[in-house]
Amino acid sequence: MKAILILCAMVGLLPLLATAYGHGVGSETLPPQMIGNYNSTVFLKSWPNSVEENIQEKQISLTIYDIETGEHLHNMKIDFAVSKHGEILFSNNFEIEEGTFSMIFSSPESLTADKTLNKLFESITSSDTDQIQVNEDTFSEGGLYDFDIIVKSVDSFENDLQDPVHFVGSLSIPKKYDFAVELDDHVSITTYYD
């Protein structure tokens, strides 16, 4: 009788196993901290989060907002760094007017000369500061990446905070591996961590 109940439970749970997804962590909201007079947090997000999507570029979005009002903070200077296994892969400082911006990372080899010049010209002439083109293949390996965000000013680019606020977060970037196996077939494995 006990064996029949276990068998029924297993058969009943089988459809649930078939609908499981293997997505890793594609976003993270960091613990709140005081930035000036604002109890604020940082929301990090990567896109695309699936290796099935054939997209050469990787977009990282960052939003800094007041958790009590939900409003974006304005006119901030931040230092932003991406590292993996303790090695800094990308580092830059930015002035953010609206509290949110995206960086689009693409491999310089995947861009033609015309596309590279057009993107460089657009980034120089654009007055829109919410999207930054980065011609580096920082996220090509997949795995777990660490982010350091240091907020140095808020409400004004000229008035630096006495104590800059340091946020630390991580995002998982998927990577797909294909292996040939016997009988002319292959196996694919997607990993979200190292």
C-alpha cells in the first residue's frame, strides 16, 4: 500500500518537473543604505538571460532609487566596476542625471568598421545619458560577475558626499556548452555560475 502511494505521488509530480526552468540570477536588488537624505537601493539587471537568444550584446542596467518613495535619485556621480575572480574587467566613473542607465557591452570584433564609427559618433554626440555603448567583450565567458558601485554625489554633480556610499552586488551570466557524444548526437549544458 505504501509503495502504491509513493508511486502515485511520483506520477503526480512528474508534470511539475517537466516545466522547470534553468534560469540563473539575472537581477539583484541590493540592501538599502543612506545616500545623503535618501534611504536608497541599487537594482542591477542583465539582459539577455537566456543562451537561446542569439544576441551578441549584453546589457547591464543599473537603477538607484529611494525605497520609501520609489523615485529615482538624480544628478549622481558614481564609480562602477565589474570583476570576476577578483580581477577587474571594466571600470569607469559616470555622471547619472536620472538615476538609471544601461551599458551595452559588445565585442569589438563583432562590429564592422562602419558600425564601430557610428556607435562611437552616437556616444559622443548623444545628449541621452541613459545608454552607454562599451566596445568590450566583458561578459563573453558567462559565470558569476561582481559589481562595485560607489555613489560619490547626489542631487548635484558639484557637491561630493562626505562619505561615499559603496554597494556590492553580483549577477550570473549564462553560458552554453555543446558536447559531441556517440551516435552522432550532442548534449548541451547551460551554466549560470562558474
